[in-house]
Amino acid sequence: MLSNRESARRSRMRKQKHLDDLTAQVSQLRKENGQILTALSVTTQHYVGVEAENSVLRAQMMELTATLQSLSQILHYMRGTGSGIGDLVQPSDSFTRPWNLTAANQPMMMASAETSRPYC
């Protein structure tokens, strides 16, 4: 009878240890899950920011492309090679490679924050 009681006691201890191990594992997995959710939230916010910036850049690119095309048409018309402003032309190297322009090599003057403030 003593041996039976001892066996039951060992069985209860094993079950308790197994339960404690599972409880520790649940705690660890919840901690990891929280870290993953935090990282996902940060990544999602970063993604949304990059998408917004990408939209702005696309809009700017479209505006600049339209401006370049307009300037190209004006240049084409001014050179007398076109029948009108509506002619579509490819931009010359001076437009596609602005570093070749002589004006680009001139120093630029920039206003400082002090000089651009209105007087109060």
C-alpha cells in the first residue's frame, strides 16, 4: 500500500511539473506574440508612411514630366522647327542631363531663415 501511495505522489508531481512547464511556455509565447504584434504595428505604420511618400513623389513626377514636356514644346517652337506649341518632341540632352547646363555650374544664392522672415 505504501508503494501505491508513493507511485501516486510521483504521478501527481510529474503532472504538476508538466502543468508548470506548459504554464511557462504559454507565458513565453504570449510575450513573443506581444513583441511580434508590436513589430507588426511599427512595420505597418512605416509602410503607410512610405506609401504616402511614394504617392507624393509620383504626383511630383507627373507634374515635372508635364512641365518638361511643355518646356520642350516651347523650345521646339522657339527654334522654329515646329508648326505650333501642340507639337510633341523629345527633350534634348540639356533637359535630361541638367548638370550639362552652364547655369547649373553657377553659384546659387540661398536666403537664410533670418533674411526671409517678415519684420514685425
